[in-house]
Amino acid sequence: MNRRSLLALLLLSAPAAGCMRTARSGPPPSSPATTGSLRPVPQPPGRPDARPVRADSWGPEGYTLATGDKLRVIVFGQDSLSNIYQVDGAGRITMPLVGPVEVGGMGTAGAAGAIEGRLRAGYLREPKVSVEVDTYRPFFILGEVTTSGQFPYQSGMTVQTAVALAGGFTPRGERGTAEVTRRTPRGLSTAEVPITFPIRPGDTIVIKERWF
């Protein structure tokens, strides 16, 4: 091969080599390992809308009424209306004259105001109503305890006292922490808490199995 033919061959091969260098200098093809895609975190059975949170994010919100609470309602000057009413599955109590009254998600003061509003709408001119919780809704405890299920709430309870009511831990029960699911103003959420954590009516406690 003469000198002129060799030079022409080199010129023709240069663009192809440049393309190869450019292809190698770019980012590698994306793959599931490099794109950082997120997968939904599996939730415990029966609690599909529970989301994991820090327990201290729940804050000191006041008690809100829900299904299972029993309310002592006093309508001043109206003994026939004053009674104990249970909050039903729809978050309502049913009273004479006014029928169902929505109280779920309210505090006791809000419930009293709702009842006064219904009574004022054609039944009493200036109703005065007082509402207090007569019996709190139960809590639930599941997992590694002797007797799981539903138990009556007692004021000042912690996870530890709840476990005691359930007959204590099983030999495999985790004794330092528990999982608590609670309905908050932001919805249903779940957090891992210490055994001394205070619980509220309606909480669901899960004692997990320890692995050592």
C-alpha cells in the first residue's frame, strides 16, 4: 500500500473512532439499581391506611370522640333528654326529638355545641348542654401476649399496663418496644414506641416477636 492510500484510509476511520469515544463517555444505561425508584412500604394486615411516623409527631391533641365512646349528655331543664348515649359506627349519637347528631372527631365541647344547635332548630329556645365521656372506647392489643383482643381503657394506661391486662408477654415477646397504631387528626398512623409509652382509647398495640 502506497503512502497516499494509507493517508486516505486513516481519514476515513477517524469519525468512527470519535463516535465510539463519545458513546463511552456518556452515563451508563439506567437500571432499577441506579434510578433510585421507591417501592411502597408494606403495611400490617387490617391497617392498609396506616403510615409509619415518629410517635412524638402525634403531639398533645385533645381527646376526640369516636365509635365506642359512651357520652353523658345533660340538657339543663330537660330530664327526658339527659342520658348516656353511645357513639355508633357512623360517629353519631341518637337522641329523642333531634335524632342522629354527628359527634365523631369532635371534643366534648364541640359535641355539646352540635347538640345545642340541633335543639335550637325548632325544639328549645336557649338550650344549655353539657357533654362528658362516661366510658371510653376500648383499646386493642395483638401479637406476642398471652390473651390478645379488646380491653376496656383505663385512665393513665401505658403499653406496659396494657400488656399486663392481656396476661403478660409470651416467651417470644419483645419487651422493650411495641408498635402502636392511632387515629389522629391527620389520619391513621403507626409508630414504634417504648414500653412506657402512654396509650389512648382506640389505640391498637402490637407486641412483636423478638429474634434473640
